[in-house]
Amino acid sequence: MKSRIGMTGDELWRLWLDQFDDELVALAEAMWAANRMVKGESPQTRDRFYALKDEFVLRYAVSGKKVRDETPPRTYKGSWGEIRTLYCHKIEVGDLIYRLHSYVLPLETEPGLGGEEDQTPYGGFSLERWSWLPYSFTELYKMLSYYAANSWNFKVNDQVW
């Protein structure tokens, strides 16, 4: 297998995409995996990734539900002390449902989303499907940034991948 060191976002995306039958499933799995990995990154890195994730939510989420109201951390670049509402968003990809949290207001609310009565098969918990090809957060972010710039015309901090 070719070393991924120094690969472009395009090359990383193509390598990742080859593991899936559907582009949206590949995108959703990458977004879900990066979202799990970003928690240990710097506040600036998290802010850049969350901007990308919010764009994904805006484009693909069909509904959501309120999770809680909270005060942002001191590292948040918005107004300190303002209460913001966290939502769980539902993204439908084929017969799978992905759930991602964001402060983006849902288009439609779905009170039962994620509750015990919700028996829909969820995506994003299938890491073993691609674990033989481990990606670091940096690689996932690089390819997701590339995808967003070239497919959505969306750039975080005018980065070019």
C-alpha cells in the first residue's frame, strides 16, 4: 500500500472513497469518525472542524431535537456567557441514520430522535469496516476539507487542500 505521508486531500479522499459503494456513506463515515477523534485536538483545530461539520449538518440533516442549553467554553470565539442550544441532528444516508450534535438550528424537530423507541439502524458505528486502513484526524480533516472546498465550494479559513 502506498504511504499516505504527504498525500493530498484529493488522494486521501479517493483512497477512502474506494472502500464504500456510495459517496454520501463515505462522507458520513468520515465526518462521524473525525467527529469522534477531534475531541483531543486544540481549540483552534476543533473550531475549524466544527465549522466543516456544521456545513455538513446544514446540507444533509433532515431533522433534529434539542439536547440541552449550555454556556460555551472560554475558548469559544463567540460571545462568552451567552447560552446556546445543542441539538442532535439526523442525517439519512440510504437505510442508515447518522446522528451528529451541533448548535445549528434543525430544519424540523423530531422529539423521539435517539430515544429508546427509535429502532432505526444507525451509521457511524462500523469502524471495523475500514479499521484496516486507519486514518488520523489530520488525514480525515485534510480529505474532508478538500471535499468541502471542491464539492460544496466551502472553505474553512480559506484553506486549500
